[in-house]
Amino acid sequence: MSDSKTYLKTINTGAPSGLLRFIITIPVFCEPELRKTLQSILNQTEFQAHTEVLLVFNYPENASSEIKEQNNQQYIEINSWAKKVNNDTLRFIPILANDLPAKHAGAGFARKTGMDFAADRFQSIKQPGGFILSLDADSILSENYLQETERILKEKEKTNTLIYNFAHPTEGTEYNKQVYKAVALYELHLRYYKYMLKSTGFPYYHYTIGSCFGVKAEIYSKSGGMSKRKAGEDFYFLQKVFPYGHVEFLPDTFVYPSPRPSWRVPFGTGPTIRKLLNSPIQKYETYHPESFRHLTMLFEQADKYYLANADQINELNTNLNSELVNFLDSNNFNNKIAEISGNTSSRESFIKRFYQWFDAFMLIRFLNWHRDNCCGTIDVVTAVKEILKLKANPDTFALLNKLRQLDIPTTS
């Protein structure tokens, strides 16, 4: 994890408080809406845990002089602002990571820089149970974000990873109607994908959004830390920490990510919005529900493969869809099952190893394979109507609200 520290300028951030429990990390690269994000942190209510906010101002070595000047000026302004608002419980700490190598510079490397720095601060006060919270510079927090984080960690002390609920703005005057429609389609896909993953019985079905998670400092270090990928770093990192278990979802605590179109990363919210805006028909194609249904039987009978011989494995495979069996055969499934069985001493450890092999990456490989060889893609609006068994014809926004409600437990 140490390579990211090489690019930090020498800055005296002061020793962390011995009572420090949360560090929010925010990559910052020419962010016009940063003050709104910081204000939403200042607006947090009824929390007591000492919290730091690390703002990683960064730009690549090949950035234009205008961008460098803009970023440096924003750092100076926020540094001055922080000195005025900091108090014993909440501190904002701007840090510089400028002229990053073009090969690595991007959201992932900046996020990694901040989270590595946070892990070091917790280590310096011998606080492995401190939490590193990941946020983006254009996301707004609900006022109960820190309060609920503090509450859940007191109630469930074994928690390793936190996943926060989220909601993109889908109306207003800041953007035109096409942007709000596009982001509604994208969020509909994110929620549909999670819903379908969970329905299969796959254990690591949680949202993987860079502005909506937190991880225990000890687990962050054990997992090898954040990836420095230019995009998708959040997904890759969270796949490493989910197997440690004790993942808690906070359904009533929201992050509100920006719906703005963006050119900065190759995929994610910004590029998706741009693509939809440039399309003559605003339509989001996603994986067909049938692809997920084929996985359900595999996961339902996964434990039965433990200690199964070759004939028994083949017999179990007859319960599966033939296209899934073809995919498994192409990935040496029978030999892999035998190998996992031979290296585990219990059904429980077998299942753990099974999902280390058939992980989120293998799952996506199957979905892509099934898409390309069988049923193709499906419009996400059509897919959601199908899985919810709706006879009416609600619009995109109404469908999105229905899926959002599924993530919020009802109270009696």
C-alpha cells in the first residue's frame, strides 16, 4: 500500500486524536461542488465520535497548467476554510498529491492515497477498529450519516464493512430532464442488479459504489488496501473485503451522488450519463433475468458438491441449465470442485472456498457469456417490470421508487 504515499507532499497534519473513530476520505480533482459536500458533513447531527475528513487534492503530471492552478487554488481556499471550522470532534484535513504519474493518476489512485493515509493514522493511535469511510467530492450526505454509523457500530461491534443507501437526484432545476431520466435509468440498473444477485443466493450481492461504503481499518490493511485502478476501484476493493463477513447495510442513511455527465473515468455514473444523453433513444440495456435464474440452482445446491465424486458431480449438474453446464465445463468446474473438496475439512469451509472461486468476477463472466451466447440483453425498464410482476405500465421514475422501497424495511 505504500506506493501512494510517495506522491504526498510533506504536510504537517498534526497527530490524530486518541479518540478518533472515523476518517472520511474524499478524492478532489477540480470539484466545483465541493463546498456542498463539505457543508453536508458540517450539517451532521447528534454524533459524538471524533471524525476527520481527508481531502486528497490531486492531479496528473500531464494536466494542463490551468487545471493545476485551479486545483492548487482550491486546496489553498479549503485549507483556509478548514482552519475556521475545525473543532475537537470534527476536523477537515486537506492534503496534496499533485503531479501523479499519468499511468496511475485517477479516482482510484487518489482514493487509495487517502485511505492508505487514513489507515496509517489509525495505526499510529493503535485503533484497528477505526472506520475509513469513502466519499466523493460531489456527493451529499443525509444528516444522520455519522449518527447512524456510530449507532450501528455500537450495536454490532463485529462489523467489518458498511454499505450506505443512496439516491441520485431525479428531479430539480440544476440539470435538464434528460439528465434526470438518464440517471434514473442507471440507478434502476444498479438496484435491479443487486436485487437479482441477492435472489440467486450469491453471498456478495451488496452495492459497490465508491461514495457509499466504509471499512474497518484492520480489514482495509488485511485486504491489501484500495486498488489504484483508474475506474472501478471500489468494485475491485469491495470484492476483497466482503469475504471477511459482517457486512452491514444502512437502509435509512443516504448518500446522494451527483448525476452530472463526466469524461473523467471510462465507466461509472458520469460516462453512463454521457452515453445515454448521446443516444437517440434513452434506453439502458442490462442482463436478462433468465441469466440470474440459471445461477440460483447452482448456488442452492453448492454445498452438495462437498466431497462429491465425479459421478455425483455430473449427476448434480443435470439439475442445471445446459448453457450454465457448458460455461462451467469451459472453466474446468468438475476438477475445481474436486480440488476445493480436497483442500477443505468441512462443508462450511468448502462453501467459503467455493465462493472464492465462483466470485463476483466469475459471475460477471457467466452473465456476459450467457448474454453473448443465449438471451442477449434486455431493456432495464422491461426487466424490472418482469421481476416485480407488474401488470400496469409505470414510468422509469415510478419503477425506481419501487426498487428503492425494497431496500428500506417497513415498520409495523
